[in-house]
Amino acid sequence: MGDVITLTQNESAYQVINIEGLNPPNAMINSSPVVGRDGSRFQSSKLEDRNLVITVKINGDVEKNRINLYRYFKSKRWHKIYYKNGSRDVYIEGYVESIENNLFTDNQTMQISIVCHDPYFKSMEEIVTDISQVLASFEFPFAISDPIPFSVLVKDRIINIVNDGEADTGLMIFVRATGTVPDLRIFNDLTGEFFGFDQEMIAGDQIVINTNRGEKSITLTRDGVDHNVISGVSRNSTWLTLAMGDNQFTYGTESGRGEEFLEINFRHRTIYEGV
């Protein structure tokens, strides 16, 4: 993580007096006229970029503190903004569009404009859902003559993930092989969609599948070295996402061999239109 500056609860130096762009962003609605009929026909819709504008009053040693803000907020650079209130603890990423300050007034305020191309706020908490579960089997006191397992690895083979956010969201899927696995299929049990990988995995391999917007990738880590293996994605695969509400996933292999050597977990962040 890079340098971090706290703008709130630091009124000896800075006082945030306004933030624009915290509400749900505007939508772009595309439509086409219909001959002989009033109105138009809906074609598509999308959220526009979010524009965060932070207005900060500069206190204390004004010149020193203003220049300090220049160090943290650099034009055209990527920034990560954290925001927390009584209900939500989130962050959003964007690029600084402009920095404006009224240098020749007694009470200097700075406006920092940040354009967020992904308009959603993301939860700080990452939700991890494991499709395999380790169940404890160890109890005291005990006396045995034959060995017994301390724990049992249970393959549920189907798992439900609830998306409590305000839009569909992508996933990070972590797959670990404990033996030889000829291929991989992960299914959305409710939609019939699947994501397939047609390269063999061996014991110790880990695959990370990223289905988030603008970040789609699949990486194989073998012997500590990362490899881009997007060429191994099966034909007709879908980059699986989480719809709002309940989602059900299961997994397997095309041949049915090697399934017992797969350990899979899903990770996602809840996304929000506004705070």
C-alpha cells in the first residue's frame, strides 16, 4: 500500500466541508424511436462514471498543509478513497482529474475532483466462501487402540452464496490441487452457465480465476512461479458472476476423474451504488 492521508478527525490541519458524488450515479439510458407509436423503445442502460469532488478547508500552517495535499493528490494518478459511516465501510478507486485552490483568501479551501470509471463502492470486508469444509473429529477424553482421524475433509459439491449488494458482482475463485486433476468445470447451478479450464493441474498447483469487471484473468501458480493460462479456458465458458440474492455453484471435471483432489473457495466484495 502507498502513502495514506486521513482527512477527517484531523481538524488541526484539514476539515472536510463537502463531498459530492456519494449518491448513486446517473444512468445512461439508450432508446430508439418507434414508427407510428408514442414514446420510444428501450435499448440498453449503464451507469456513468462517478465523479467524487472533495472540498477540504486547510487549517494550521496553511502553506505547509496545502503542499502536503499536493503530495498525496497528484493529477492523472490512480487513487484509492476510503469512506466509512454508521452503515457502510467501503472504498472506491479513481484518477485525479483536477485540484483547485483559492490561494489568495484568508480561508483556503481545496477542491479535489476524482473520476471513478468503476462507479461502485466496494466493501472493505472480503467475503470468503469455501466449497470444502473441514469438520472437527477430535474429542477429549478418549482412549483408542486403532488410529482415528483428527478431522474430516467434506466436499459439499454445491454451495450457496448470497450477494447482499446493490448490483451483480464478479468473483475471485481460488482452486488448489492436491493431486493430478485433468481439467476443471465450475457450474452456476441456477443458470446452467459454467467456467471451464482444460489444462492439467498437478499436486501443489493453484489457479486464481478473476471475473471482476475490467480484471478478467486466470493465473496458474506452480512451484512459486505465476503463469497466465487464459489460453486454457474452455470454449463456451462464462466468466461467472454473483447475481443479487442467492447463487449456487458446484464443480467437477469433464472426465469425472481427479475431483477428490480439488479444493475451491470463492471470494467477493459487496458493491454499492451509494453510501
